[in-house]
Amino acid sequence: MTKNWYVLYVKPKNEKKVAERLSANHIEVYSPMIKEVKQWSDRKKTIEVPLFKSYVFVNITEADRQQVFGIPGVVRYLYWLGKPAVVRDIEMETLKKWLSNDDVEDYTLTKLSPGDRVAIKNGALKDSQAIIKEVGKSRVKLILEGMGVVLNMKIRDLV
């Protein structure tokens, strides 16, 4: 039987716990994490936060999809066009490669507006198409239509 990567929606702030529990139950899981610097009144601290809040990826066969509901914190599968969202292996590899790339730098974004369509020309997501959801000072939220997810990322250039 073929395994597919499915997207699980989990309770907020339960991504790590759910991933650990799924892994302990011999289910292949991927919960991409990024490091962020948090500022408190008395200190700064670098912490790991989920790249996709409330989402975890599982690599499982269609027949075994119901197993995940025995894990506390799992809410439901993410659906795309009326079917459980399936992420292609190449997209998962691209995501993993992108997260392991330390060359990403902060840049201020200009001349971009929500709703604009863009083609990513550099980096691990090269040749991907996206729609701009939000533009910040040094971050942009992109809708990756092929994956059915919103990606919040720092970028170094738009060329």
C-alpha cells in the first residue's frame, strides 16, 4: 500500500506533543519548527515554534488514516476540494530542504500587495507559484496553492 503525506489539524499549541505521541505509535510524522527570538520585559530568548500553527504532517496509508484519532490533541484532517489534503513527497522534501537552509536573511518588502501572484525564483521553493496573503516589514505570508497551506517566511530577495 502506498503512503501519502496528510495534513492533520491539531489543538493549538499541541503540535510538539501530538508529533511525539504519533511517533511513539509508529506513525511517521513531520512537524516543521522554526526558531524565533521572543522579547520579554527582562530578557530575550530563542524558542522553537511551529512553522504551521496547529498543523502536523503524517505519512500514512489511506487504510490507516483513522489511527491518528486515538492520539490526544488530534482534531481532524485538513481537507482540500472536498478530499483529505495530500502533500506530494516532492513538496515535503522541498519544505525540509528550505527549513535546513541558513542563507535566508531579513529584507524589507516593498511594492507587494495582498492578492498578487508571485513566482519564487530562488531557494528551495524555486519555481513554485504563490499568492501573497500578507506583507510585513521582513516577512511575507504566501499561499502555496499546490500544498493548500499558508507559509510565513523571511526572505532575502524577490528576484
